Amino acid sequence: MDLMQAFTQKHLKAEPPVAAVGDTVRVHIKVKEGARERIQIFEGTVIAKKHGGIEESITVRRVSYGVGVEKVFPIHAPSLEKIEIVRHGKVRRAKLYFLRNRVGKAAKLKEAL
């Protein structure tokens, strides 16, 4: 078990990004294309947080050209550059899967003050 803990401690980020469910975030990811490396930004609402420790991840949802797109980002992945919080949403649920069935203004969340 000590080997697992040593491996986990080695790969954990010192200050992991903090994003709560309901927040609108801008996720910066390093993308490799051949020999080049660039940063790609994905903006959307955090609809779920899963697990804890090294396997902690967030699910971010956005609507792009009328199609709902969800991406799962591991918090401690080396390809994850940073997470910017655009706005805080006021929610009363741990998982916001109900937003998948809503369209337009019905899919908006109130802002937490």
C-alpha cells in the first residue's frame, strides 16, 4: 500500500484547481499536434465532480452549435494547465444531470452572490 501512496503523492498537484458544481469555468488544456504544443480552452458549466484524490475529475458541459458537448477532465492530469472560474452558480444538487434535458434559458443557473 505504501507504493500506491507514494505514487499518488508524487503525481498529485500541489494546489489543485478548485471548481464547484454549478460554476461556469474555462478549462485550459495542453494539446499536442505533432511536434507543436498549444493550449485549447473549453468553457462550460461543471455538472459533476467525481471521486477524490488522484482520480478526481469534473464533468463540464456546454452547448456548441445547438449540440450538447460534455467533457470529463481529470483534475490532476499533467495536460490540464489551469481552470478559471467565470461565475459561481447557485445549486442545490451534487450532480446537475437534469440540465441535459433543458434547452435555452431553462438550462441557466442562478448566480451565487
